[in-house]
Amino acid sequence: MALIEIPNVYNSDMAASASGRSRLAIVGEPVVAVDLINTVAAPGSAVTNDLLSAERGAAAWWRVERARVPDGGLPDIQALRRLRSALRDVIVALVDDCPVSQGAVSDLNFFTRSAPASTRLRLTGTGLLAETHWHGEYGGNPRLAFIATQAAAFLSDPSKVSKLRRCANPACSMIFIAVNPRRSWCAPGVCGNRVRVARHHRRADGT
């Protein structure tokens, strides 16, 4: 897990709106889908809190994730947002122990079958290498299909789903996978510090 900053200028078509502030993003969770849902602070957030509010923001996020997804062209940003919305609906429902929306599941299934995968052997200087080939010729985007397929394998395993957590900072909506069961913050250096500082101030004020 790592914490990166994406300047707000990526998400604005107005250069004058760049104030130097950055939006924090968590990357490197075991499943790319969790990185994706954390590109927006919460459903209905203001555009400035959404890393995918413009093409440049999406391109910046893909650059960070490029080593974890198949090669190929960038998907349409609306399709990326649709996948993110379905993933967030399912993951939030599981974290909150609520019923999962059939509509969200149907959307995920749409992406998993949009670019089927097959295994191919390649002869190398040291022997045979098995590679996954994503069939973009079916009209889907391999990157979105990969994220949805990886998520499906994760979300259908109760032992893995049980590791999903919300950040312990009440003001934060980030979700993470607690590979270390002692992890309680999306990023200890950010939310952990903020909560500790707030607690210190309350003690100092006698509240």
C-alpha cells in the first residue's frame, strides 16, 4: 500500500483553478478494484474530490496502476466510472453487512464478460511461459474486464471479504483490505495522525 498525491489540476480544464492542492489516493491494495473505489471520497462527493472527474485525472490514475493491469488502450471514462460505481455499491454493502444490489452485480458481470480471457503458451529461451490473453476484439476493454474479474474472485471468497475495512477516521470514507489485522487506518501517516492530533487537542482543552 502506498499513498500518492494527484494535483487537482489533473481534474480541471481550467488552468487557473489549480491552487497547488492535491487529492490523496491510496494505491497498491491487493485488489485493483479497491484502489478504484477510493478514487472518489464518497458517493455524491463534489467533483473536486473525484480523481476521475476529467480525462486527465483518469489518465494519471492509470499511469499509477499500469503495472497491475493488462496492456492496451485506456477505456472510456464513463465506462470506468460505471465500473467504479458498481464496485463501490457491492463493496460498501459487504463492509456494512447490507444486501448487495442485483443491479450492481449485473453491472460487474457485464464487465467480466466484455473482454474474455484465455491462456496462451509462449516459447521462450528458458522454456514455456503461460500468459493471459484478454480478448478486446469482443468490444470490451481488457483493463476494465481484468479489474472486474479480479474483483469477482475476491468478492466471492468470504475469507477475503472479511478483511475489508473502513478507515477508523470517522471523517474518511476510504476502504482497505486489512492484510495485517491490526491495520485500522487507510494511511497511518494521514488519517492516523489526524485522529491522534484531534485527540490530543481534546485532551489539552479538557473535553
